[in-house]
Amino acid sequence: MKIIGGPASQALSSQVARELNLEPTITDFTRFPDGELYTRILDEDVDEVTIIQSTMTDSDFVALLQLIDACEDSPVINVVIPYMGYARQDKKFKTGEPISARAIARTINADRVFTVNVHEASILDYFNADAFDLDAAYLISHHLRSLDLQNPLLVSPDLGALDFVERTATEIGFDYDYLEKTRLSGDTVTIKTKNVDVKGRDIVLLDDMIATGGTMVESIKLLKSQGAKDVYLACVHPVLARNAVMRLYNSGVKEIISTDTIERIQSSVSVAPLIANAIKGL
């Protein structure tokens, strides 16, 4: 098998190859003077391939399509999209909108597709291939267990992420809870944990994705004001748009922990073993 990494997932694809005792296939990416992307796989052997490429930007998506097309003679093409852009547009919210997740998925010409903690499991049905979502919860939980946390509590920022937080907490026997938002007036909102007192405890705010970090900033401040010891932030997908990192640290976060589905300096947990195990199981 060949492991082919796209421009957005060079380090991750190399680690997946190492997990499988393979050498990653070298790829070349450059741009023409008009800005168009040029992609080339520097290996002429025809073999089963696994292409690993997150699609943070439109350009990343184009690179993925080019890599798939370049592998047209391969007998089997597996595609791993650790972070799938446009996945949050998984339904029509207003008349005339596209279902962008569906539009993207339908262009992927492969035998199998793997995602990691995709926004909604229903998105897998849009692919014209066997599609599987991999769960990074246990990887994050094992990293959290390695930290010297004092009376730790895992907290979901809302009910939407509670299932993910519960899976992570159950794996390592941590307590968990979620934040409940109460509107006191038109411009006054309180946020507090639903069931558990945070006073004197190390708190880990956990979600599948952190984008702008706005909700997390307010949550961190409130948890600290309620007596939390240290507040950590953990996620699978560290989008961390614009000035999110600076705002989070200014709010008092102790540490930002994330996986490398998007390769950031905060990516202290690798999903390489998760992806490698899925490939081994083929």
C-alpha cells in the first residue's frame, strides 16, 4: 500500500505511514503563475493507495481531487479526510441554499472514505463510496489521563457535544457535566455547570471543534469566577480562526489540547494510530 499525504496533512500522513511500517510516498505541490495548483505524485508504481488530506480550505479540496485523479490507475483508492471542510452545512437552513457537505462528498471518487469525528454522521451517506467515521475520543482521553489533573471534571460547552464528552470521560473514569445557559434578560446570560460544582477542580472544556473560540472564552471566564482551579481546553479539530488562540489565553485557559486533524502547534494528540488501525482492518 502507498500512503500519500496532501499538502494539509504532510506530518499526519508521515506518522500514519510510520505506524504501518511504510515510507510515505513523496508528493510535490506548487502553483502556476496564475495561481492554479500543480500536484504530482513522485512514484510511478501502481498499487493500492491511501490518500490523507484535510480540507481546511478550497485549495486543500482541489489538491485532494487532483491526488485522487492522479491515482486513477490504482486498483484501490482509500481517502482519509481527517478534517472535512463544509461539513457544518449538512442541511438546508434557508431556501436556495446548497447542502455543501453533500456537494463536496459527491465529488470524491474513491473505494472507501474515512473521516474523523465528522460534524454529522448523516454526511457519510452522501459519499458514493463506503464511508466510515473514526472516533478520536479515546486518544484525547488517554492524553488527559497522562496530565496531573486535580479532581478533574470534563465539561461539554452545550448539550450538542455531551455524547462526545461522555465517551471521553467514561474511557478514563472522569466525572463529566455540561454547561447550561440561562438568559436573565435581553443582554444578560449566565453559564454554569448543570449538576457538578467546579470549585477547586481542574476543568477540561471539551468539544469536537473550536472555531472562533467565542463561546469557550466566556465559559472559561465564568468557570474561573466560580472557583475552578485550572481550565483546560481540548478538541479534535483546532480550526482556531483569526485571533482565537490569543483570546483563549487572555481568558485564562491553562492549555489548549487538540489532535492533528488540522496541523497546529496545539496538536499534541495524533490521530495517526486511529487511522492506521482503520487501514490495517481493511
